[in-house]
Amino acid sequence: MIRSLLLTAAAALAAFASSALAQAPQRIALTMDDGPHLSATPRLSPQARNEAILAALRKHRVQAALFVTCGNGADRPEGLALVQAWSQAGQLLGNHTMTHLDLNSPQVSLEQYQDEIQRCQQILTGQAGLQRWFRFTFLREGKPEAKRDGMRAWLKAQGFRNAYVSLDTSDWRLNEFLETRLKADPQADVSDIRQAYLDHLWQRAQAYQALSRRLQGRDIAQVLLTHHNLLNALFLDDVVAMFKARGWQFISPAEAFEDPVYQLQPLSNVAGQSLLLSMARSLGLGRFEGWERLVDDGDYEIERLGKPDATAR
Ligand SMILES: [Zn+2]
């Protein structure tokens, strides 16, 4: 009797938990790396690209974070003005080094990498949106372990948060594809690239949500990685609209980083990937189902776009 009562209670609890899981909106925070860029692209000037991204955020009332690579423009007055526009729009700013060196490269010393962070921080100091957040370039935290641990200790001593990514994407790869097509013909139809980008983001989002449930037993606040590029200048509005339409809720990166998952430091970090993938590797999960699509740099979408019938989707 007691046993069956307990079982009934357990079943009711499980039903409650699963319905709570189904009803609670999945939270997501938007982060954007490498900007602001002063490089030329088809269709939009650097100022117009920056403004289009900020307009999409304003329209959807989303607070995002821009991780500035200072050497891409912020080290010049016209580039710093674009950073200033983020600050004035109530957006957040983080540090993504001066020149985007790869910490895992044997040619890059710990001191050199730290100097790049400090120089970029000096340029950004005084911006209202500036946080003490650091985003690793290529999401690579240093090899060998002594270098990785040296960086962890330095960041802690300097009061920097490692601004992890959980929802890694290959928007940069689709951006390359987009720019190549528009350089050949600025009037070219790009609606198939837009759709491929949305499909790519949604596939990754679902996969990382599933990985979060598997590793953490719950839906963590996801931190999405995108880049300050033409692709997002053209389609960020659609990206945010898609996530909202599918029930995902945008929160500030500051709120997302409050999730305790972002206090963890995986023993093993996968070169250039999501925190969740690093955790999966630390836990010995190996090449779990769906792993290939998370590490393929968008090959699946690019290959489909290259096929003549891809536009018929
Ligand atoms: Zn980057």
C-alpha cells in the first residue's frame, strides 16, 4: 500500500516535472564577437551594418553583448564610434583581445595574449556598457595545461569572467558564403542563405538544449555565439523573431551568466567549441549521437547551399 502510494506520488511528481519542463521557456542570451568591423562588405557600409544590428536588438528589446576585437576598428575613432553606439543603446560590451591571436598556438605566449587583453580593455574603458568579461578567441583556452591554468589564474586575479558560450554556431562560415555570392553580384537573391542560417541556428539550438538536459538534467540559460558581420546585419531581426516564435525567451547575457553552470571549469576543453561540448568530453561522453553536426563548422548547410536545388526548399 505504502509502496504503491509512493509510486503514485513519484509518478505525479515526474508528470509535474515534465510539464514544468515543457512550459518553462528556454532562456537564451545573444552574444556577438569580433566587432565592430571596419572592413568593406557588399551592400552595407560598416556604419550601416552596425546600425542594422542595433536596430534589430532595439526592435525586439533584446540586450546583447558585443565582444570587441579592438584591432578590427575600435582602435580608430570611426570604429570606437560604433562601440559607443552599442553603449548608448544600452547594450553590453566585453573584451575579445586586440588582434584575435590563438592562445593554443605555440607561437603565442601567455604574456603576449594577456597584454592584448589589457590593451583592448584600455581602449574600451569609459564605455558605459563595459563589463569585465573576457571571451577567448576561437573559444580556445590555452594549450598545454600550464598555459590554460595560467590564463585561468590571471583572469581571476584581474577580476575577469570567462564569458563562456554554450550554443556555438558557424554563422561566420555562412557569412563567408554570403559575401562571396554578393561580391559576384550585389543584387543576388540571398533568401536561401537566410533560410539556411535560420535552419542552422535552430538545429544547433535544439542539439545544445538536448545536451544541456543530458549533462545538467535541466535547461541551462543558453549563451548564443554569433559574429558582428553582414549576415547578422541582414538577418538578425529574423533570427530573434524565429527564436521568439518558437517559445524561446531572450534574457540579458548578465542574467544568463548567473546560471551556476557558468561557474564550472571543464577539465578538458575542446578546441574552439561550446562549454557543453567541453563538459561532454570531460565526462567521457565521446562522440555521442549528433556530435558530428555540432563540430562540422556548418559543412552540412554549406553543402546543401552549393546544390542547384537548394533554393527550392
Ligand atoms: Zn572571435
